[in-house]
Amino acid sequence: MGALEGKTAFVTGGCGGIGAAICSRFEREGADVIAADISDNGGAGSFRQFDVTDEAGIINTFEELARNWDKLDILVNAAGIEIEETIENTTLEQWNRIFAINVTGMFLTSKYALPLLRKASGSPGGASVINFGSYDGYIADPGLAAYCATKGAVHALTKAMACDHGPEGIRVNAICPGYVDTPMLQSFFEGEGSGGDGQTLEALQQAVRDVHPMRTYGKPEDIANLVNWLASDEARYAAGQLWVIDGGLSAQVQQMKL
Amino acid sequence: MELSGKTALVTGGRQGIGRTIVETFVDHGAVVHTCGRDAKTPSLPKGGHWHQTDVARVDDVAQLGALLGTLDIVVNNAGIQIEKTVTDSTDDDWDTVMGANARGVFNICREFIPRMHKGGSIINIGSISGKVADPGMALYNASKAFVHGLTRSIAVDHGPDIRCNAICPGWIETGMLEAGFNLADDPKRARSDALLRHATRRFGQPEDVAAMALWLASDASSFATGQCYTLDGGLTAASPLNPGLS
């Protein structure tokens, strides 16, 4: 029997690199999964077109969901974008857009999911909300200013939600991944912000692997493993925490070439 | 002057950061006692006094306490660095590093907290290495994390009479740093690579640490306690993975 048998799950960004791996894992663990995203990737879970910046659409979605599901056990807020710029080169439009998706989208989705989440609060592990922060919410990668700021906001929002809704039987945690092999990471490598000037993509990737104590960067499945645990009843005492998972990257100081 | 009429003890003041803190405190009006394992008295500025004390030894510290009487400011600066992993570290290495960096700070605090005036300030020299790991420095990293934990405990247990904070320096230009670069295959390249990892594009100077120690010692910081303040030119604000430098 799977760890999530009998549970329902709603995953925003469910067709993205990490989101798709989460939906696939949830499905294998026996959950009824909705992959909510802008466009369908044909992956696991039943696809629902979902825009985290559209409040009316979010309200509609959860009203409709309430007619089909008697409770929502798991909400994963994984929708997010990255802008590879310093603040100087970030336009106000870009800034507003990344906050609208990474922070406001999390706020709106969680807000309108609450009534259904409360109905799952009677299960042994309670309802579980899992937000996507980042190790970039703690320390900065160069040329990712707005992204770093949104992730810092997610970390604070996670603790606030955990305090406010813990007493209602809703656990709220954030996962803070480091480098994970996704389309977003490939885009970062290929962008100017990576500083990979003059290096081949493979040389840059190898250099990145070498800086990790585990000598590799993560796969989406590594992140899905932790999401799965936080979603399960085994994590019933885990709340309000920021779970860094980064192959040991941020345990160390910058690695000088000595 | 900020420290007029105050008496301070700065451990390990013969050289480097400790020495600069001694000079700064004297310049700002304090009477400053400093100590180290050397019997030979180093040249100190007027107003500075040398004592031969091994902070790792309880008897030495008790003697120093009896000799100095009451104090306003204590700076636990004395420390030793051994560059080894856990499996390479010997029992002697443990005694050396933990003796000075952990036991020493404990010894000094236990002896001098009862001897400090109300409003007194303890300043421990921690390290960024107590927050994130420097490779191959296992015991040193752990000893500095001990310092950070002890700092919070003292602030909680001995407030409101005494304040206790730690300064966590990054790379400070002392003889120790230069020796590190000289071990590199290409010392010049090592230095420029390290500089690029600092948002300030410079390393710290002992004066930078002394300036913060002065503030923490003075009454200007009277609401600051229980904190571990990082002073590292932005080094640890950036990801360990600085791809542009890979």
C-alpha cells in the first residue's frame, strides 16, 4: 500500500520539472492527483489548466474541486519562474510578474484551498501544504536578485501560514532545493547570468557538480522523495520548517581555488 | 572616549586580530589586559598589560582572575586552527583545538562573569566556519560552533547584568591568511580568485574586527546581546557555488 493511499493532492506547477516528478510519485503512492499548470505535458496526474495569477480562476477551481472531492489532503505550491538579472537590469514589469507567480500565486492558491484543506485535518497526519522555497532564499546566486527575494518571501510566508493554520490541523512546510536538473537549471546554465563565459556547457555542469559535497546536482526525483515524506502521515510532527535539500552545497563556505 | 574608565581583558593579544583589539581599546580610553602562553612580554601600547596565561588551563585562568579582580569587558579572542579532517585528527589535536577554542572560552567566562560589573560586555570571536564548513578544518569548525552556542547561553542566563555577543569573521588579512596562499600552487591566482568571491573585493583587516569589538564593548550597543554577527565582506551571503568562478 502506498504512503498516500486515499489522499487527494493538488500540485501547482505540476507539469514543470520538479512538479511533474512530484505528481508521478504521488500517483505511485496511491494519491488522487491534479497536476495544475499553464499547459499540459501529458505527464502524471489529471491535468487542470491553472494560472496562479488569476484569482477568479483559482476560486472557480476550488469551488469545482469541492464538488468532486470531500477534502484536500495535500497542496503543493510548486509553480514558479526565474528571472536571471541583477536588480539594475530587472524591469518593474518583470519584478511584478515574478512576485505575482512565486509569492502572490502561493498566497492565492493557499487562501482558496484552505476550506478543503480543513476538511482533511482529521486524518492522522493532518492536511499538508508544501511550498517551494529555495536555498537562494538563504544565500544569493549572482544575477538572480528578484528570484532570491521571492524565495525569501516564501520562507517567511511558510512560517506565518504554519503558525496561523497549525491549530486547525494543517501542516505547512517549505522545501528549499539547491541545484536540481530541470529545464529551469538548463536555462540558467545557458544564460549569461551563469558566468559560464567561454566554457562549454558540459565543462560548466561538471564544475558545478564538483563544488557539491555529493559531487552531483539533484534530480527532480530527489525532491519528490522529500515532498512525499512531508505529504505523508509519517511527517505528522513536521510543521513550519524550511527543508534544505541541496547535496550539501550550502553546508560549506565558498570553495576557493587553493 | 567610548571606553574611558573601563577595564578590559582580551585573550590572545600578542598578534593578529587580538593585538589590534588591544590597541583599539587602549586608543579609546580603556585599561587593557591581555594574555597568551608566551612568558616573554610583547611590546604593547601604553595602557596594555601582558599576562602569561594558557586559557585552556583552569589554574592559569583562576590566577589571572585573582590578579585582575573586576572587569567591564572580556574579549575571548585566543584561538588555534588545525587543518585536518575528523579521521586525520589525533587526540592531541582535539586537546589543542578544543582546549583553547572551547574549553578556554568556557574557563574565561566562568572565571570572569562573577567578576564583571553590571553592564559588562563579553565579546567572543566566533567564525563563519562555525556556520558553514571550511573543508579540512573539522575540529576548528566545531569549536567555533561551540562558541556561538555558548554566546547565546551566556546572553540568556546572565542578562540583564551582562551582554554577550560573538563576532564571526571571514577572511581577515593576518599572517595566517598569507601563509595559506603561499601553500597554493599559484599563490597569485589563489589570491585573486578569493578576492572575487568577496562582494567587497577585499579581505578583512584586523581593524574591521576591532571596530565591531569596540562597538560591542561600548554602551552604544546596550540593546545587542545573544547575537553572532558575521563580518566577512559578503563572502557567506553568496552561494558556495559561484558559477562564474568555477
